[in-house]
Amino acid sequence: MNNKKKICSICHIEKPLTEFYRQRFGNGKYRPTARCGKCASKSSKEYRIRNKKKVAKTTAKYQRKNRDKVRNWNRNWAKKNPDKMREMWKKYYIQNRDKIILRARKWKRDNAGKANAWARKNRIKNLEKRKNATKKWMQKHPEKAQEYNERRRCKIMNAIGDWTATEWKTLCDRYGNKCLRCHKTNVALTADHVIPLSKGGTNFIWNIQPLCLSCNSTKGIRSDDYRFDHRFDTTIIRAAS
Ligand SMILES: [Zn+2]
Ligand SMILES: [Zn+2]
């Protein structure tokens, strides 16, 4: 017989020794088993299926006796196989949904304080998540974001009217995309209310002028009108867009 290879007693295929499990024999030495690893696993699987109750009993007994060892082993396995773990939980959840929900409900009743704290923590976490998502979306769609912010601000101020992103773009184009106060062109433009909302100004596009952030802040709540072309009827913007 070849030293490196061996014929399996079950499948009769010649395989390298590395594919055989090793077993301790009477003389205390380890030797490869008669059947190959594949056949051994197969027969052990078949045995487990045939003797389900017996195996479950033995397993339970072993787990009771070696609680810490089993727990550690399970934890390590879970850490190494997060995908399999998720898959298992999913399957388990689908099969035991009612049981899980009932158990969770009971736990919630029995641990009201803990449950509330957990819910609060989760709510804050979700709020953060939503905030971050909104922030990302706004960075991606600055014009829409401005419109959205403006709507929200005006709702708070109870102002009537609202302008759209398209109207704002048309307005900026009409004034050469520059700040009407300092005439800078390479700055981000903000929508300034000619008559401030706090003084009863409306939020229609004809009460809006593009100013840079710095000029917008400087103007404050004065009703300064920097629109150089007063003959330009901004109401047509609304009709056009
Ligand atoms: Zn075999
Ligand atoms: Zn400016």
C-alpha cells in the first residue's frame, strides 16, 4: 500500500491520507480511519437523522455539562459567520414568528423600564439616521433643498405664497447669477426676502432677490430692494414656469 494514499472501506476510492480522519487505536497511536472523511461525515449525518431523539438527548446532556465551553464555541462561530447567522435568524424568525412576538411582548411587560430605555435609544438612533439621510440628499440637490427649507421657514412664519426651484433658477439667471448687493458672481446665492417675512412680506417669487449669504445677513430685517431692473415684472416668472 502506498504510504500517502489509502483506499476507503466504504466508497473504495483511493484517496490521499489527508482526506481521512485519524483515530486513536488500542496501542495508543493515531491512525487514519478505515473510511474516508467524506464517507464518515455522510454516515454520521445519516445516523443523526435515523436517531434524532437519541442524538438530541446526548447533545443536550453534553451542553448541560459543558455550558461555558459550548457558549464560547457558539459565540466564536457566530462572530466568524455573520452571514450564516443572519440567514439562520431569518429562517428561525419566519418559522417562529408568533412565538417570538409573544415572547417579546411578555419581556416588554416584565421589563418595562428597560424596554422604554431601549425604545428611546432606538428612536434617537433612527432620528439621527434620518437626519443624516436628509443632509446627504440636500447636498446632492441644493436647489430643491433651498426650496424645501424656504417652505419650512415660511410655514413657521405663516407667510403666504411659495416659490419653486425652477422659479428661483429663472430669477437668478435673469439677474446674471450674481449677488445684487455686492455684485459677486462666484458666490453661492441665497433667497432674500425684499420685504422680510417678519414684516409681513410674502414668499412669492416677486418678493425674492438673490443675495450672497454675507449680504443677506448684513441686510438683516431691513426692506432694502437691490433689484436693479424694477421694470422687470417677476410675476411673469411664475406664468412661464
Ligand atoms: Zn469513502
Ligand atoms: Zn453679496
